[in-house]
Amino acid sequence: MATNGAPATEHYGLGSPLMLEKIDKLFACGVGELVDLPQIVVVGDQSCGKSSVLEGLIKKPLPRDSGLCTRFATQIVFRRSVREDICISIIPDRAASIEHSTRLKAWRKSVTSLDSKAFSDIMQEVHEVMGLSKGSSDAGLRKPTFSNDVLRLELSGPDQEHLSVIDVPGIFKSTTEGLTTKADISLVRSMVKSYMDNPRSVMLAVIPANVDVATQEILELAAEADPHQDRTLGVLTKPDLVDRGAELRVIELLDGRARPMKLGWHMIRNPGQLELSDKSLDRDTLEADFFRTLVPWKDIDKEKVGISSLRERLKEVLSQLVKREFPKVKVEIRSKLDDRHRRLNDLGPERGGFGEQMAYLTNMAVRFQRLAAAALSANHGADSMFDTQEALRLTPAVMLRMKTFSDEMGRLGETYSFLPADDGGIPIPEGPADVTVVLDKEPEPQPKKVKTSQPKHPFETRRQIDIEELQDVLHPQVSCEPPIRGEIKDWLFQVFQGNRGFELGTFNASILATVMKKQSSKWMDISLGFVSDVVVMVHHFIITALGSICKDDDSRRSLVNALFDDLIARYQTALANTKFLLEVENGDTRMTLNHYFNDNLQKSRQEKVVAGLKKGAFHTMQGTVVKLEQAIQTNNMSNDDHTIIEIHDILKAYYKVSRKTFVDNVCKQATLYYLLHPDKGPLALFSPLFVSQLSPTQLAEIAGEAPALRRQRTQLTKEITSLTEAMKILARA
């Protein structure tokens, strides 16, 4: 069914005219800069006859006096309508400034006819609007010669059939003094390649028939963009200039025997200069006579020659192209729009004034505190960021490091390994006796002790890699030796000898402080290494959380700088607390009210007695027994040996209690309180209260938008506008 008096859709070719029109409107709204649109692109050298091809397609003369149509891309749209009309407008380059873009969008011309003089005048005006150089007269103004803006020429009328082509400037290798430069050569080449590289474009490669196609740079560029030659249509011009005898080479191209391409080759005849000046001559008639009468061209398939058949071929190619690519274009536009909305949303709201900046930073602080609270309570289901950012799972990481710290202190914290329970006990000499002591009726099975391997090599006290900005705060990596085995009695004897007084059966109380300080000398490096690791974990959490919440790199860096001194102070407080706990444990006075000290001491003594008795014990039907005479045998150890064993047992009992107390205190105070406390730790610093205390200058420095960010926001907004308009175009019936 026809609409608006237009003929039925079958006259438009193989594709839906509505679909073709939508593609043209998508290009007009500027979305072609963001999404590859199906299009036919006319490319070639400056002197290849491209202008004649375009004149034949639009049936309008182009200005030829100054090359004005070759300075920018030109989209030519043919549309069937009841009324004949020619609408000329400009599509601004995507990277154009707001002022330039606004000026170009405001310019528009609508005429009912267009002769060469009128067209030339309009092109002069287009150059003015685009701000292009006029040549030597503008030499001192540094105006560009070429532009990435696109001239849109829309021709409507009852005799038009839907077609759309884009003409780009011809590539060239030589400069023209006062007009073009080497930079222009590169710019035009880049512009042409950008159109050719569009995978949804069909390239109309225009080449003079009287030259060797193997030397044509435009075909080299086409081969790079289209290596399988699936979307390149060759157009040969100037057949009347082909030397006699060289016609076979041209015919082989048209027949597909030389340089075959999927879309094939086509030939048109360009009007000569005399024919152009004679207004009574009709271009199409002259061309038809040429291919009907002249040998060998008259024998070529008529569908492969002439501007009229080329126009039909282009309609067919464009229709097939649009039908194939249109669904993909719709999907890509939706995807691009979603991406631009996401990126704009990541920038947060505009924040040009104090109120906007305050709201922006306060909202960020609230989100950070929610994330910190969820991390401290290990509520990882509260935010999806926990699924993708391992550094945000703070509590499990700290708990694992605490366990490692406790294990290291238990296995590796002592300088000398303590004696086992059966070493240093009371020796029981063998001898006859009639009286026995029953130790137990049935020997109870002893639980198997888990053997813990004692390392033979030094161990590292740090697990986390240092953060560069925290190196002056953190305790350095230290390599500690494992406990020395089998030498504790000799060491205790030396200490005892060097500190003994006139005590009788006892020892100087200061000895315990001396040996305890030596025995716990590795605690500092192990504990400070542990707390430093937790500091690194906390700092990683803060940086990662801010990176996830604040997408503005400048704002995030400024915020971290504003927090940094207070963060360092709290990290240092945690490490200072650890040193304080060490100082308490290493003081000259050793005391404890913990009943486990006496329990451990008594247990140690009992284990030695039992171990000594079991050396002479034997099993009977009544149980395990030992001879009473052996049990009451006087221990023949010297006073010094007895004192050394006593020092060892007291040190062992006290060390165990002190170690456990110290580990708990470091974990609870230095870690949980000073580093992970929800109200007093480093995680509490970035809060709405912190934001409210910032001065306007500080707030602007952190939350204000940098010029680059404002430009990015403006560009994203422009792209969203174009993509939104594109979605509306696609949604229309």
C-alpha cells in the first residue's frame, strides 16, 4: 500500500523503504559516529571521475571550479515523495565543540531546484559555516582545508527511488601550495579509511579505465578494509580514454576474469568538457549511444554499463545490505545507549556548586559506611561488590591471618625449644623390694599427640606485600630463625651462673625476667609483622571500596589524600599499641593471677614424676605397678641441676600463659579495636561527619569536577541524546 501518494513499496527495490529511511534518519541524527551503519561509500583518487559518477546519480551538476565538494564527506539521500524538494544540512563531527555543533545544526537550506551556479553558491556558504579555508586569502588565519563534518544532500520527488550514498574526499599524494599540506594528505587518508573500515559499508571504488588497476592506491586500501572482497564494487570511468588494444584488459575486469570481486565491476562514461558546456546534450543519452555503438563496449552486458544500471545496482546492493544488517544495528544501538547511561551514571550527578558537591560526597560516604559495616560483620550478601572484589572480604582475611599469627607464636615464638615432659625428671634406680605401689589398674590409652613439624629454616614474619605509601609506617619484613632445639638447659645454666646470689635452694627472681625477655625476643617481629599485614588489608579495603564507589579518578585521589594523614595516624596507633603490649610483657616484674600458671607448673612437675616412675614400672594383672622402694628413692640430682629444672618449669609455665595473653591482647586491642572498630578504626574516617566538617575549598577540591570530566560528561550527554533519538526512530512504525 502506498503512503502520501507515493507508489507501492515494490518500486523501491528489494528492501523495505521504511527500513532504508530509518537508516538515513539514524545517520542524520549523528548516531553513525557511534554505530556502524549500512551505507554505500564512494571512494577514489581526486582525478578518478568521482564527480561524474555523483552527477549521474543525483542528475544534478556539481560545481567544478574549485573542488569545493571534495573537502568533506557528503551524504546524498534520494527519497520518493509527491513534492520535489532539495534539503541541504550539515551533520557535525562527533568531536566538534558545542558552539561549532550548534552553529552547524542551525544551518539548513531548502530549495526546489539546483543548478550549477546555485549549488556553487551554497557550497561557498557551507565552507563559511564549517570554518574552512578559502585558499591563499585565508593563509594567515590557519583555517583547516578539510573537515570531518558531513554535508547532507536530500533529494525528494515523485521520480526518485530510495537510495543513499556517501561521497568522501578523494585521496591525493601531492600538496597544493596555499591550499593543502602533508597534514591534509594524512587527514583525508584517515577520513577515507574510517568510512572504508566500517564493516557494514559497501565501497564504490571509482577507478579510471585507462590506468593499470594494480597501481591504484584506493584498491590497496579497499583490500585492507575488505580482504575477502565481499563488499567492494568497482566502478570504471573514462572508457573513451582507453588506448586501442588495451580494451581486453578492461573487459576481463568487467567479466570477472581479472581481479574478481563478489559485487563485480561496473563501467560508466564521463561527459567530456565540450559536452558539459553544451546544455542541449543529455548525459544519459550520450552514454547510452556510447555503449550501444562503440566496439568493444557495445558487446558488454548492459547491466554492467551505464549510470542508470549502476543506480539500479546500488539500490539492490543497499537493500540487501540494510536487510542483513538492520537487526544488528538495533541491538548495537541499544547496547551503546545502555553503556553510555552506565558510564554517565558512574560519573555521578553534576556537581558544579557547593550543595551538589556536598550531596555527592555525603552519598558516597554513606555507601562506604554501609559497605564497611557489611564487611566487618561478614555480611557479604549485602552488596554484589563482595562477589567481584576479594579485597572487600576483610573479616575472613583478618581471621585467617590471626590464626596464622597464633600458630606462629605457638610453634616458632620461643628462642629455645622447651624440654619435653619426660626430660629432667627424677631418676629411679633399679633394686629388689617386696612392697609395690599400684599406679593404675589398667593402663589407660594415651591420646596421640599431633606432631607439629619444627622448621629447620628461617621463616618470614610478613604475609602481605607492602603498599608503597605505607612503607614508612609498616614493620619491615624480617627473617626469623626457628627455635633452637636441645640447648635450653645449657643456656639456663649460663644465665643462672651469671646471676646467682647466696640463695639456698632457690634462685634470684631477676633471672626469670632475663630468660623470659630472651625467650620472647621474636615476639616483636612476629606481632608487628602481623599487625602490619592487617594494616595492609584494611588499606586495601579502603582503596578498593572507594574505587568501586567513586568512578571519578581525580575525585577519588583527592579524597584519599584528604583522608591519608588520619589513616596513617590510626595505623601508627595500632602499631604503637602492639609495642606497648610488648613493653608490658617484657617488663622487669613478672607476675600473673592466671590460675593456669600454677596448673601448668604443677602439671609439668607431675608429668616429670610420673615419667620417672614409669621407667621402673611394670604391668601385672592388677595394673601398672612400681616398687615402693624405687618410688621413695632419694633423687640424687645436684642443687644446681634441681634449680635449673625448676627455672625451666617456671619459665615454661609462665611463657605459655604470657604468650596466650599477649596473642589475645594483640588481636583484641591492636587489631579489633584500633584497626577494625566500626566507630574508632580507620574504616570510620570517611563518613558523613567527615564530609560535613570540610571547608568549601576542601569540598570543591575533592568533589568538584575537573575540566576533563566536564568534557566527558558533555560528550556522554550528547551521545545519549543521539542514541535516544535513534531508539525513537527505530520504534516508529
